[in-house]
Amino acid sequence: MFSIRQLILSLFLLSSLLAVNPKHVFACSCVSPGAPAEALERSTAVFAGQVVNRDILDRGKGIISDGPIILTVQVTVQVARVWKGPEYTTLVVHTAPGEASCGYEFKIGTEYLVYARGTEANLQTSLCSRTQLLSAASEDLKVLGEGTAPTIENPGGPLENPSGPKDTQSPITTVVLGLTVIGAAAILVAVVRRHLSRKGIAQ
């Protein structure tokens, strides 16, 4: 049987593991997006550009992956080349918050090749698509060709975030970690009380 010290140490290590890397608890599961030509055919828009803004929004239900989501990450891209879809100089694409929810982890200032589905007003992508770093997309670019340079200003305009870009941890992940730590603490308190109670009876 575990001693009280071993139990406390085990709970501490478990909480630390979840706090450092919650992907061990939740993982994205999806099918292959297929070859570049197939992914192009299935997509609403395919374009390349640099991420200029990233923000987490409360949008209600979404259609990322197979289930509904409460939050979504909104990414604004300064478009350089277009292979399919609206030829706007700025496009907004949405994804789920965090790789555990099949969301693609965009970084501000980085260039990507984006395969998006949905509608022009609600483009969405995920970890299950062929969206990737532009620097690693040589295979796709050979199939896609040169594409065209966008010349039309997005009628909606680039979405500005008055408080500055937010690139924070998903609130869903924070809640899960918080509940896990609280649960571990509750178990620990119960075990300690039981241990002390038995010790008192024995005396």
C-alpha cells in the first residue's frame, strides 16, 4: 500500500504534469486531409500570408472539428498569394483554441499556407487541414502553382483589436487545469484527515 508521503508525491507530480502539458490529457483526433490537389478541391479558400493579429473570441457554437465549441481563435492574415476563394488583401480565419481541440496554433508575424472551409464571412481551419508553415509547404506549392496576388480590399476591412493582440492560453484549458488541481487537493485533504483520524484512534 502507498504511504501518505507517496500519495502526496503522486498527486503533486500529476498536477505538475497537467499544468506543464495538458495535451497528455486531451488530444486531437482527425483523418488525413489528403493530397494538396484534394485539399484544394475541398477547401473554400486557399491562400498564403502573414498573421498580423490573433485574438480569442466568444462566438457561441462553431463548426471546427466534429463538435460544437464555445470559444474560437480569430486570426487576421495579410494575404500575399491566393489559389482559391476571395482575392482580398486581408482575410480573417477562425480555428479552435488549442491543438487539443484540433485548433491550429498560429503565431503573429509568421507566414502560413492556409486551407480554409466555411463561408467567405466565416472561414475556418484546423489542425486536421493541410494548413502549415509557408516555409514547409514546398510540396503543396509545386502542385498549387504561382497563384495570384490579391488586389481587392476586404469590404469588412481588417479587424482591429483596440486592446492589442492577445496570444494567451485557451480559457478552456485553464478551467480544466483548475478543476484538476482542485480535485487533487480535495482527495489529498480527505486522505490526510482519514490518516489523522486513524492515528488518533490508535492512540
